[in-house]
Amino acid sequence: MKKKIAFNTLGCKLNLNETDSLVSDFHKSGYDIVSSNEQADVYIINTCTVTNKSDRKSRNIINRARNKINNPVVLVTGCFAENSKEYLERFDDITYVIDNKRKSQIFSIIDAHFNGEILKPDELKSGVFDFSTAETSLHTRSMIKIQDGCDKFCSYCIIPYVRGRAQSRPYKDILKNIKSILTCEYKEIVLTGINMGSYNYEGTNFSTLLEMILELDGDFRVRISSLEPEGIDPLFISLMSHPKMCRNLHICLQSGSDRILKLMNRDYTIDNFKTSIQKIKEVCSNFNFTTDIIVGFPGETNDDFKKSCEMLIETGFSHVHTFPYSVRTGTKAAKIDNHINSKLKAERSSIIRSLSEVNKKKYRESFIGKKQRILIEKIVQNQAEGFGEHYIPVKFSGTGLIPNSFCEVLITGIEDGNNPVLLAEPVIRYNNL
Ligand code: SF4
């Protein structure tokens, strides 16, 4: 009888990527992957601790698994597990608490468990880059982990304490990994890490690594999941117009006020940030920029907040992920006075979200009448859905369309709503009209 296993993942793309790899390990070995609402033999919860809300969500999902009636194996991993290990280990019905550096060993732990062996997690080999490649059935894109950890210690952030110091994966391993997944029909490579801009392996920095990846043979494209401003240098800027490069970057701004950036221990100024954006726009005019903004950092005045809004409008970020500041014990910001009340933080978040929606619609509408090269993700009743090189969702109809292939389309319209999908026609059909 096949064992049933369910996964829950919270937080960043790196966590999602690591879960995908674990799902593939279990699937290849004959486990049945089921939804976490179903009765399973094993529940794996890959947690996050970046905000109080993430802690709460992690605890709720863990409790749901603990309350299942058949005494399943409950394994908790990820940053909440790392940060709250002692708390979690108090519960007898949590079978394993696994730290981030041994997350890649989870298949061995569970498989040994069902074979009657007891593996002591703390004695297992540790390796943050030892994850196997996720199966093509999960996504049309493959995430490649190039880096882990962070040395920046931004004053609000708990990540350096739970993911550890910055580590860069050897570039030869990254290139080998990408070459092998390109032979498995992947068409999009997404580079992931905690702070990829700090990549440095034996003198090879992030831009040089990116250049080496873009020079690999094959019809594929490269996307960067998220970047701190420090990773942007002249080589990086010139690579943004490379034909294999997606025209989309998520650059973390966090605040539009230099005063707040300094309190956050961010090592750039608004002028530096604007210059980088401007230089990328010069090599690629309709580039898609998205960002993160924290509202209600301790001491954030109306004037500081106004500067974040102005920056959002001026830069034209097409999407803003906004977080109300929340205290993380152990960080420097937790000791700063002058905390902002929740009501004001909620108001500021709501203003940022509204501005972001206006930008998003305006940016997406600017594609009407232009061409995009879509990577088709799925086809339902002759209707294809996918993303163009600017990473905007597009829908179009046609015959003979194939999932996981590229198709050039002409953008003809846009749907209504807060996350409007672009509507298009395949170019071949357009040319034949
Ligand atoms: S760069 Fe700052 S915000 Fe990003 S992970 Fe490092 S410490 Fe956290």
C-alpha cells in the first residue's frame, strides 16, 4: 500500500523551490502526494518566520496536522522550525523538527522511519545546496538555487539568524545543474537565493555568473526571483537586454525615505536606487519592475511614508508587495522606540496597495498592440495561458498550441479586475488575417 504524504509551504520562493524538490524525491520513490486537507501518513510543513503573521500561519498549519486522527508523522522544517525549535520539540505529536541545513535530507529521514530505522536528524549530513531537481510535471520553469543565507543584518530582518551566513553555490555546479535541466525540456530558469546580489564564489560575482548562464546553448529564458539593490553593477545592467533575459526584476526597495533606509541598515540611498532603475530603463524601455515596501517601520513619519508613495509612482512599480512592520525579537529594530500603531500601518498598507493597482493596470495596458513571446503553461479547451518575457499573465486561443513551448502573440486587450490578464492572438494567426 502506497504511503500518502502531504506538503504545506509558507514564505519565500526558496521554500517553494525546496518543497518542489522534496515532492519530486517522494513521488519518484512511489509515495502518493495528496492535499494537506486529506488524510495522509506524513505531513511536511515547510514554515516561515519572516513576520508575526508567518509565525501564526505556521503554528496553525502545524496544529492542523497534529490534530489529524490517525497519528500521522508530522515533520516541521523551515525558518519557523529553526527559530522556535525548542518550542516545537516540546510536542510529542511533532515527530521531527528539521533545521534548514538538513532540509534536503527529509526523504531519507521519512523513508528510514517507515523502514523501522531511526535516523538522528542532527547527525545527518548538512548541505543547503543538496536538493534534487524538481520534476518537469510540477512547473514549466525550474528554480535553481544559487545562494543561501545573508550577511546584511537589515535591522528588521530575522533571516540572517535563521538561514545563517551567506553561502554561494560553486558556479560549476550551477552551470552543470542548468545544462542537465535544459535537457529535461525546461524552458525557463529562475535563479533563487536569499540575497543573490551577494553571490561570490572564488571571485565570480552575480553578474558574471548570470553572463555565463545566458551564454549556455538552448532556447530558454532566465528570470531572477528577487534582488537586493547591491547586486546591480554595469555588467548586470547590460545583461538586462540579453535576448534570453526576462524583462522583469523584483528589486527590494523597503522605503522611499533615506532616513528610514538608514534605520533599516540598508546600504543604498534613494538616489542610488533611482539611478540603477534609470540605467536599466535605458537598455530596455518597458522593463517590468516590482518591489517590496515595509510600512510603519518604527519612527516612520507621514513625510517618510509620502516619500515611499512618491517613489512608487515615479518608478512605476507594476506590483508592490507591502508588509506592515512587525517586531522580530532579537533584531536591532526591536529595540527602536516610537512604534507605529496597527491602525496607521493598515491605512498605509492600503494606500500602497491602491497605488500599486493603478500602476499595474497602467503598465499592463501599455502592452496592447505589442508583441510578447509567451511560454505556454497550460491549455484548457484550446485556450492557452502563460507568461510573456515581462512576466505578465497572458491568455489566448488557437489550435495546435503545445504546453511548455514558446509562442509569439500580439496583445489585443486586457481583462477587468485587480490582477488583469492580457488577452492576445497568436502572431501566425494575426499574420494570416
Ligand atoms: S538583505 Fe536584509 S532583508 Fe534581505 S535577507 Fe538579508 S538581512 Fe534580510
